[in-house]
Amino acid sequence: MIIKYSVILETPAMTGKDGVIGKDLDLITKLDNDGLPYFSASQIKGILKEKVALFSKALDFNFPVKKYFGEEGEIESGLRFSPLTMNSKEFLEYKEFLTDDRSGIRIDKGSKTTAEGSLFSYEFVRKGLKFNGEIEVFHALEGENLKFFKACLERIDAIGGLKSRGLGKVTFKVLETTTTKDSLNKKLDTGNFKEYIYTLKPLENLILKNQEIGNEIITNNYIHGGTLRGAIISFLDRQFNVDVGALVKNLKVSQGLPKNHFVASASIFQSKYPVKNGKVVRINKLLSKNSEDKVDGKDVKFERYGSPIVNVHFEKLVINKQSEINIAIDAETRTSEEGKLFNKEILLAKDMEFSGKIVLTEDIAKALSNRHIYIGKNKSKGFGKCLITFEPTNTKKEKIDSNKLERLSKEIGTDKKYFTIDFNSDMVLPFMDTISIGDKIKELLNLESVNWEDSKSFVNIISIGGYNQLNKIRKSTEFAIAKGGVLTFSTAEFTSNLIERLNSIQEKGIGARKNEGFGDIEISSKNHLEVK
């Protein structure tokens, strides 16, 4: 079920955000990707939850608050709120005139005079403007419960910051309630899995957790295969009659990279300063011609390129990000909970496109195509809504033969026969000791006839976690070789047995959690010869 509603500002309102460098205001308006004001979904969810709980108690109405609004760490939310946004077609050309600013002071309660140093300025959204939002309901909501829920929504009379100063008075109005078609009785085939290319188009910004340090969330700029895989399994289990066991066993999803981008090698280095025609120079240190840090005979200081994802011109992937600070409100005291200040980094990925490979059945591809799925963190609070589509594919990695191996080997060195294992995605290690990593990988892959070339290898070791969507438990943290890593090995000859073994390794991948896109590798990638 989807409940659509509108909000009219009866007075000016403040969306609430700290000031930014370059703008002489203490509190500024939150702006979306189009530069239009918006109110965060988490704010609307919090206010509505308070209203529902309050009226349930006052009217002695037994509304299941936890079932629909969830409870941190215990019950997943059964509602999903969108941000309150403006119609970009109607207001985009007037966006510079939608806000204004004013100053305020704080009064000392003791002296009843202006508190010293209390002068501040804030930006507000003009009154009379209209915002739109929607609530997706994942559990059955009907009869008296539905009437009560919509009545509580329309009783919200204030949003935003500085409400005690008269800002943020609003009128909520439910516009329509639509019920999605019941598809639970439709059984999906889980017998014949084949490979497709998926395209994921975010309709909202994303929070794709890379690290969580205390209450701070650092986001990725690509989509983990496990993130999308978990979202798909959860969606199919909720919406269709599907064999979840077969799905978990056979569904494979690669990482999603922005379209027209690929993973760059960790062996790429860049000059720290412009050295040639006023430009920096990039080199691949794997190749013998770049063994010395020189350009045109002059010593040059090189440093790691530092970006695992680049476009066809080897330009670093740049996606704008912004930070948002939230607090948790204590239900009894109505003040901030101690230790519940959250800082999350948001990937401004709306209207971008990410793509990757996926293995699923034709029946599932048809059922999922052009559907909305939700990925990342804070999905119930206006983040992570994406449109997914699929295309059949027959593309396969270039088969390894002696010619391919020889081409790169000659560029690495002529004293031995060299080949590389290039990591297109992170590889989860099945062991904890990362010393002499190449020797351990050699042993893992049963490559007894080759030698690891430590000085010609370039890897970063990272830690990988995860979350099991079905069982609602965290996965253990494991070490991994970061995407872009290069392990170089040498051998006396490229024998037919070795080539056959390398083809098998390339096809199957390496390490744990391969169904989640980890361990995707290529042998002696041609990208080493195409650094620009």
C-alpha cells in the first residue's frame, strides 16, 4: 500500500541544517540534488510515530506501533517514508526565491535580557509552498487501523526547526491511497539460472556503508553485490511465492559500478606534481619500463593513484557526498537521548546508473524488472529507493592462452614468464594471517609450480563485514584484498596444464562469499597496457 499526501506551509519553516563554509548563516535550508528545499523522511517518521503513540494512549486504541514503526535492533520498520520534496518542474526556475533569512537572539532566563553572544542567523523556506511525500506500507493496514493512521497523519501541525518561534506550522492532507496487486500466490521458477546485466537507477540518494566509526557512517561510491543480493532476496521473499533455499544457493550478484567505469589497478601511480606539459603523469609500476621513478630522465616523486574506480580516460570517479546529522528523541522526556547523535555520509547518486552482472532465472528477471527495490542503510527514512532492470548477456571474460600471457609477461620482464591475478572486486580471505599473502594465495589455488613476486605485487588489505537480511544478523568481519589489487607470479614456462588451471581459476573466482560478488578476478588483464 502507498499513501500519498501533501504538506502546505502555513508559516515559514526551517528544514534544519548547520551552516556551511562560504555562507554567512548559522542554520541553513537542506537542499536536494536539484537545489530545492526538502524535509528529511526521518523527521516525518519521528513526528508521526509520536502522534500515533500519543493518540493510541489517549483514545485507548490498540494500534500496533512497533509492528509498523519498528524498534531499533529488534523489529524492522513496516513503513517506508519518502522525503518531503517540491515539484521540480514547477519550482526549479524559481529556486533562488524560495528561501529567505533572518536573525534571532536568545533570552537569558535569569536576567530576562539578551544572552551574551546569542545573536544567530538562520535561513527559512517561505510560507505557502507545497511539498509532497508518500508512505509505503509493507504490512496489511486496513479498516479502523488505516483510518486511525491517516487521521494521525493529518493531525501533524508543525515540522522543522525553531517551532517554538512560530516556524513550521503546516497542513497535512492525504491525497490518495493505492494498494499494490497481491503477488504472493505467484510462484516463481528457481530452476534454470542464467547470467544477465542489471542496471540500477537510484531514485533517491544512498547510504552504502563502508565504515561505521562510533555513530558516524562513511559511505561507499559503488554498490556491493551482497547489498543488492540481500535486497533482492528480501523483496522476493516478501512479494512472491519463491523457493528461498534455491534462491540463496544460486543467486549471484556482482558489484555495481557507475556506468562506463571500471576497476583500476593498484599498480597505477601518479606524479605528485605536474611534470610534463603542466600535467601530472600516470604510470603502471608493474611494467619494467617504469621500474625507476623518472620522466624524461628526471627524478619524479610518484604516489599511488588512490582511486580504484575510473572511467575510460582513467579519470577518478567523483560522486558528490554530503553529511547529515540526526539525533534520537527520548519518548518520555522529549529531549535528545544521551549518546544518540548520528552523523551519516550520503551519496548524492539520484538519477545515476550502476550496472553489474547477476545470475537468476528468466521468471525472476521478468518479475523484478522495472520494480522498485531498496538498498543501503536508512531505507525506511527516504534513502535507497532504486529502479532495477535486466538485459540478457552472453559476454564472457577473454579466455586465457599463451599469447595473452606472453603479451603482458614481456612488458613486466624478460628474465622469467610472468602472469598476474587482478582483482576486479574485493576478495574475502579464508585465513586471518596476511603476511606473505601471495604465497598463501598460491597455496589456496594449488599453483605449486609458480613463484610469488612480492616486489611486483600491489595489494591493500581491508576488513569486510555484512548483514544477513533473512536472519537479521550481522556477518563476522573478515580480511579481504581490496579491488584493484595485483598479485604477480612467475614460472619457467606457460604449460598447457598451467593455462588450463588459470582459466578455471578465472571462471570460478577466488575466496569466500562469491555469490555476493567477492573474488571476481582476471588473469593478466589487458588494462595493464592501457594506462592513460
